[in-house]
Amino acid sequence: MKILFVIIFAFLVCQANAFRPILLLGNQNLIERTCKQTPFYDLCIWSLKSNPESRDASVKKLAQIMVDSLKTKATETLDLIDELLQDGLALDPEMQKALTSCAERYNVIIRGDVPEINEALKTGDYKFAAKGANDAAIEANSCEIEFSTKSPLTDMNKVVHDVSVVAASIVKIIQTKFSF
């Protein structure tokens, strides 16, 4: 009888381990299904799969990962803006004015939009979280428009915009799931 119990227990442990890759694949499918509902699939996939926290994440956690990515990208952009402003001798007054305006916009994203999105995600106010992410996208676009000549921030503004839109799209998935 004892041997039969050991055999059954070993069989169950083996079966549980056999299903483990399916569980991981299932979450990979969650990431892919989620990203297919965003306008920037490749960016979404790359952002989420490059973050180890996404491995066992819910859709809500995937949204949080994108908000964290937004904060990182916005901070990197603000750091570049600060560098360009410190190199003031090489910049004409019009460029300095545009960069100063962009610095203000990126401070709004980092100090205003991101904390508001995070709070809204925590409290379940998904409509407000999506609005905050969309506001960040608008700020990035508005920065780009500040330049009358070629912007030195075009690529970074696009990334911040696109990450914001992906975050808003994922939040809207949650919002749709929980709206009754």
C-alpha cells in the first residue's frame, strides 16, 4: 500500500511539472493577446517581455509595467533635455525656448501623470488611469510641436508617446473587463 501511495504521489508531481511550461506559455499568450489590442504591438511585446516581472503578471500588472516604462522613458528624455539646455552656448534662443517648454512638459509627465496613473491603478479608477496615460502621450506630442526646426528629441518623443498609448490601451482592457 505504501508503494502504491509513493507511485501515485510521484506521478502527480511529474504531472504538475509537466504542466509548468504550459502555465508559462499561457502567460506569454496573455502578453501577446494583450499587446494585440494595442496600436504598437512590437513595442508592447518588447517592453513587457524584457521585464522579468511580466512572467507571472496579470493584465493589471502588465499595465503597471508599461507605466513604469513610461516613467523611465520620460526621465531619460528629461535628462537629455537638461543636457542640451546646459550646453546653452551651442543653442539658439528659439531652441532653448523649445527645450525649456519640453522640460516643463516632461516634468508634468513624471511628477503629475505617472503618479496619478499609479494611484488610479491602485484604486481601480481605470478611466482616470487611461486619461493620465493619454495625457502623457499628448505632452510628448506637444513637446515635438514646440520646435520650428528639426527637433533633437523626435525619436524620444515618439517612444514616450507610443509607450503612453500602449499603457492607456492596456488600462482600457482592464476597464472593459471590470465595467458592468
